[in-house]
Amino acid sequence: MNVEQTIEKLYVILIRRPLTVLRKEVNKLGKKHKCYICGQTFHAFYPYRTGSNSASSFLKELNMIGRGVDDFGCPYCNSSDRERHLFMFFDKLNLWQEFTQAHILHFAPERNLSPGIRRMKPTQYVMGDLYPSSDEISRIDVADIQFPDDSFDFVICNHVLEHVPDDRRAMREIFRVLRESGKAILQTPYSGILGKTFEDANINSDEMRIRFYGETTHIRVYGRDLFERLEKSGFRLNVVKNEGLYSRNECSYYGVNHEEDLILVSKSGDG
Ligand SMILES: [Zn+2]
């Protein structure tokens, strides 16, 4: 190790790390925000990566709904904005009760959400992911679901479709495995500006995907035609407006997007 490397290492150990710890502790003294899930208060949520400052000008102009990059993570329980928002919707709409004795398929299950669902004692609770992170999670491709037709009362697919190459097929698959009275929750970020979904095969590098889609693993930016796409897959839309449930101040306090509605769909339209 040369002199510069030694100085850099000492800088990290003696200054940067203690400052990071201090900043985190000071943040926890604040009361500006509260995590809806763990109930802790603090000054600021931590951002996704470096927050909106680093977003491309292209993305900034798209008014992305459902993609909270500034008020992202809870410094206590690490919940993301999309998890917190589902908790808030489930509470307000009494959806939790509908999970009791239900058959539920949950894609890319969120760490804080799954225990809440399990507490409601569903008859069947299948957690699936294309890349399972634990033994509890089955390998399931949302575009090729290995369950028979009419298997589930609920499918929860929160921020998944924007990663799926053939998303129309995924929508049809979710529709297929839902029971006649079944419902699905299909949150996905979309642009409030674009009428049509934007995707292009020439956007094929990590750098380009971050610039145009905001993530290396995103394949498109949905436009408002997302909802037509869902209807063409057979679903009835039962979208629940967030603004009728939570005020702008409440959304800011809990770190969720005031413009993001619950994309609730059903198979029969009775849901
Ligand atoms: Zn929390």
C-alpha cells in the first residue's frame, strides 16, 4: 500500500464512516416524516441511489408516477415507498380482511408486506420470483405461471411489469390464474405525460436504460395507455384514486407519491 492509499484508508476510517453514522443518528432525531409501516419518525427518508438529482432530464420531464426516488427508504425498517403505499391502501380499503382464507400469489414479495399478509391466514400463500432470494420463494416467471387456470383470489404484482419483456403475456397469465371473483394489484411506474408507452429495442445498454427508463432492469416507460393494455388483457379496471384516501400532506409525511393510485383490477368486474 502506497502513501496515498494509506491516507485514503485513514480518511475513510477516521472521517467518512463516523460522519455517515453521525448523519444517520441525527436524521433519526427529526420528526418531519413517519414510516407508515414501523411507526418511527425521522427527518428524511433516504433516496433511491442518489435521488432525483441524478435522473436524466428526459425522465424528469416525464412526471413519473409511482417511482419515489427521493422519499424512498425508511432509515429504520428499510421499507420502500411502494411497500408503504400498499400498506396504506390495504388499511384504508380493508383489503387485509380479504386475504383471510384466500389463495394468494405474490410476485417479488416485499420483505415488510409478506408477514402482514401471512398474519391474515390465507389458505394458500405462494411467493414467486424469477430470481428467488430465499427457499420460501418459488421460481415463477410471471409470463409463464405454472399454475392452472382460476387458481388464485389475489395476485399481487407490485412494480414487476416494467421489468418483464413480454408484459402483455404476463398480464394474460395473471388474468388466467385468477379466479372469476379474483383481483390483482398491478402497481407499476408510468408517465403522467406520455400517452403511449415508450420502449425501443435500440435502448439496449445499462447506461441507456438508466437514462430513458430509470433502471438497468426496466424495459419500458409506461404511458397512460398502460390502462388500455390491462383492459385488452381482459381485466376490468377498479383503480382507486389515492387523493380520495390520503391528503397531499399525509403522503408527504409518509413518503409516498400522492399521484399514485392503486391499480386494482378484477377478472369479472364485480370486485
Ligand atoms: Zn420503517
